[in-house]
Amino acid sequence: MKLVIIESPFKREALKKYLGEGYEVFATKGHIRDLPQKSLGIDIKNNFEPKYEIVPDKKELIKNLKEKAKNAEEVFIATDPDREGEAISWHVANILGYKPDKTCRIEFNEISKKAVTKALEHPRKIDLKLVNAQQARRVLDRLVGYKLSPILCRKIAPKLSAGRVQSVALKLVDDREKEIENFIPEEYWTVNAILKKDKNEIKASLTTYKNKKFVPKNKEEVDKLLEDIKDKKFKITQIKKSKTKSHAPAPFTTSTMQQDALNKLGMSLARTTSSAQQLYEGVEIKGEGKIALITYIRTDSVRVSQDAQNACIEFIKNKYGNEFVPEKPNIYHTKESAQDAHEAIRPITMDITPEMAKETLTNDNYKLYKLIYERFLASQMSEAEYSNVSVNFDCADYGFKVTGKTMEFPGYTKVYKEFVEEDNKEGMAGKLPKLEEGEELDLDKIIPEQKFTKPPARYTEASLVKAMEEKGIGRPATYAATITVLTSRHYTEKEGKYLKPTELGRKVTTYLEKFFSSVINVKFTAHMEQRLDDIANKDENWQNVVSNFWNGFEGLLEKADSSALTMKEPPKETNIICEKCGGKMVIRQGKYGEFLACSNFPKCKNARPIEREPKKVGKCPECGNDMTERRSKKGKIFYSCSHYPDCKFMSWDITTGEKCPKCSSPIIIKGKQIKCSNPTCDYKKTDNEN
């Protein structure tokens, strides 16, 4: 029996279909060895040596893994095809006692028969350059998080965190808010003339005054224009006809998929990430069983394999005709800063269309698969072609213009339309009536409209991902996680679909700008990403990269920690009387949240928890009554039955009141997932069951 080791247990079923009888598949369920949770775990004085240890809840799993590997005739480590996956492979190999030159590593960008078979035929050594790049990232992030976060907790408030990428993303959101606050709107006017041509109306927009670009700034300028053109005709001075083409967009990368999913489908980053992961690992398809539908979902490359391109072109010919196939296949170039480790996100096969898969897919999975499928299909199609007519009018000293645009051939737009924020542009029209140069048209009415310049829009999750990618902050695997942390830490909040910094988030950014502006900024963070790439691509010494960072960062930490500057909130006064000394009690922030303390501290050290009405959350699976949110002595939130002590059920997660149909354990809510609380049970509630 040969053993294939993967990360996610959800891949197992789809993968086993292609491996056959002679293979066993074992899932590590993510990392099995990592830096310790409660200490720095890095020996700074010993060349930043990481102190890895077994993940606490993986000891039994590792015991089983060693036993299976010992009895296997051959072992293949098939963790995810990225730097983190390479590092997990390295940890697995270390635990199994393999030498560095053992050819045990296989990788595939899609779970398909061809990709899996090819991977098994070409095992390789673990790529230590990729491992070291991931080690460097892990160590850098640990140094920033574990050294900087405690300072924020002492200087601002308890339970705060900072991150090398996280804090820069927060700064982007905060900087945008400052731009909006400091923005001074300026008045301007648009002027549209409605002209008559037989029974047709033509809407022409003001563009020039005395042959120079002109935008009225006030009502006085508009009134002068109205007076100047009163009772005058509009003469056609120029008609320009042209043909334009629109090229198909590239297939999806992680960030463009996330942006399109939010803009077109309204799916948050969390929903998109979860859905994409399921489509990659395998989903139930009627008549096929559990199969993977898309290629690996963490990529910054737009590259496509020759086989996939050929299959797509053949599909286009058969379904849409030869005219929808470009003369030369569409080739897209990945930007220089990309890792280009694997292909763009695309369907594994064109044969399983979204409509064929719809019956057994969840709503999110269907919508996202359809988006990915159609984007890839469009990326291999011919250009869209348009006829354009641009008409210039003169009236007195003013110039007006209208542009008509009609589609001559749909090309890729037959299956996919790109998202455009604003479709209605001034001076744009559809098909225009027949017009000739020198012809004069009557004015039907003039429409002046006062407007004001607008500040830049706040970031959405999608536009923040786009900004992070463009500025070189983070990598495909980190975008969603980074933005999620900002929300969970209450550094940002949503106003509609837009992100805005909270008061706490702005305070954190202000403090970091005061003491850490040289490292918590866009330019430096992008530079560090490049240095990580240098480790992966040029085999640079990872400890040197970390050391160069630490040499500057350590001094900043010392300066901030020794500073007397504090941004802590002063205690909030209350009307509650201290029962020990008669003074007033105040609300203070502690390690585990707010508590009541005597205002005469330190003379009087009376303190007690704030008594609040318990919040009702979820239902008890034992008796059906409400569950209430409570806090342990250490401030950790848990949920207990409101009928305690008659019912003593408690849970660390919100319970729905239902029990698992597989093992009868309580059903819990984890984020947006409804699942069994038993970690050994894989039951999850689907959208169809909700």
C-alpha cells in the first residue's frame, strides 16, 4: 500500500477516485508542527532559530501517521502547492525522519486524473528555498506580533494586536478616511443640450469654450452660456467614425476573483474564500460523485496550461462557432511582482458546465463556479467589436459633443461582461441617427445641473484587496485573512458595503505612525515581500533577511516602550457607591474586559465585575431553552443554559438547539458554518437544509 499525505480531509474522497486501490490517503488537517502558541518561540540570539513544537491536538494524529508511513511501501507528501504547503511538507518529512534529499514531495494544481497521475510520476525533493521563504515570513510576523502587540496593550487598551501586513492594511483604510475628512468639495456644472433630428433626440454635452476645455464652475458662468446660445442653432462641425475592439479579460487570480465575487455576486471575502476552497477540494456532482471543479485557488498568475487552452477553444468552436475563436490564442502576461507558482483559477474541465452542476451545488458554490467558468471561457474568446461615431457641435463660442457606440460583434461579451462602477457617462449615447457635417439642429431644451466634486470612496473588501495587490502588500493567501482580522479586532467596521476605521482602529494607527512609521508603511512592507521572494527565487539566506529587519525594529520597540506617551481611555465615572469606602466606582479596562473599581484606588482596592443582563444566544440542545452568553473568570466567552442549575449544559460555541444526525452531538455555529461540535465528525449543514 502506498501512502499519500494531504492537508485537508475534504480532498480525500475526490483524490481517492484517481489514485485507485493501491493507495491510502491521510490528512494532516493543516499544520502538525508550528511555533508555540504562548511564547515567542524564536531564539533571537541564536540566529533567529525557530523552536517548533507539535501542535497540541495533533499528537494522536502524528502517532497514526508514523504508523501508516512505517507500513507503507512508498510515501508521497502532497500538501498544497504553495510556500505554506511546502513548509508543511517539510515538517511532515522531519517528523517521519526523512533525509532532506528524499524524493517524496508531489504537487498538483488541480485534483484531476491527469494532474494526479503526472504528479505521482514525478516526485521531487522538498524545495528548501520555498520552505525558508515561509519560515522567514512566519518568523517576521511572529516578531512583529509578539513584540509590538504587548506595547499596544499597555499604551492603548488590552487585547490589541499588530501585524506586519495587518497594520499596513489598517493604515490604508485610515488614510482613506483622512482623505475623505479633509476633502473640500468644489462646485461644477454639467450642461447637456437636447437636440432634435426629425423624431430623434440627441443628448450632447458641453465640452469647450472658445476651443478650450471648459467646465462651468458656478451659476454665473452657466447663466452667461444660456444667454449666449439663446435662439441659436447647433451646427455639426465634425463627424468621426471609427472601429474599436475590446480584448477579453485574463482568467482569474485570487484577488480578481475576490473582487468580481463581491462586485457582481455580493459575496464577502469570507464567503468567496470558503466557496472557492470547496470547489477546489471537491463537491458532489450528480452522476459523478465528489469531484473537484476548479484549479488551486491561491494564485497571482494568469498563466494557463496548453491543454486547458486547447480544450476551451474546442468548446468555444462547438458551442459558439469559429468566429468566436481568436486568430491567435489569447496569451496573458503575469505581472513581474507575482510569484507565478501555478496557473490562473479555471475550471478543471469545460465538460461540467455550471448548469449541469447546479442541482447539487450550494447557492454560493454555483454562483462562484459560474463566475469562474464564464471568466475562463471569455478569456479564450475573440475580441468584442464596436462602431463609434463622435459628433462635435458648435453653438456661439461653445462646443458640445456626443459619442454613439454600437456593438458590431459581441465576442467574449457573449458570455461575460466586466464590472463597471458607473455606466452612464456624460455625452455617451447608443445608436445615433444619420447626421452630416455642416448640418444645423434645433435646440429642444438645455439641462444645466449643479454638482460637487466627491471625495474618494471608502474601500470595500474588494477594492482593499485590489489596493493591497497593486501596492505589493501581502500575497494571495493572506488577503482575506488580513481583512478578516481587521474586522474581528474591531479596528474596522462596515457601513453598507464600505469599510471604515473604528475609533479604536484610528487610535492604533495613530500610535503606530508615531513610533513605527519606518516599518509600518506601504513601501517598506512591499520591500519585505520582495525580500521573501528573493529567498524563494534566489536562495538568499533567510536569517539575514530577518536579521536586517530586526536590527531596525528592535530600537523602535525600545523607544516606544520607554516613552511616557499613553493613549489609554480615562476611567468612566458611574453613580455606583463603593461599599467599602463610600467613594464612587469607575469603569476601568482590564485584561479581560471592563470591570468596576473604586475611584480612590490605590487607597481603596475594591473591584468587582460589571453585572449585566445575560445576552440570550442560541438554543439549548438538551432542554430547548435559551442559551445565555457568559464570561469565565479569565474573560473567555462561553454559553450556558438559561435554566441553570436545572439544566447544566454549557458550550464554548453558539448552539442551534439541534443534534447531529450522524453522532447526536450538539450542532454549533462557527462563523458562517453550521456544523457538528464533535471534532471527529464531518457533518456540516448545507444551504438546502437551512
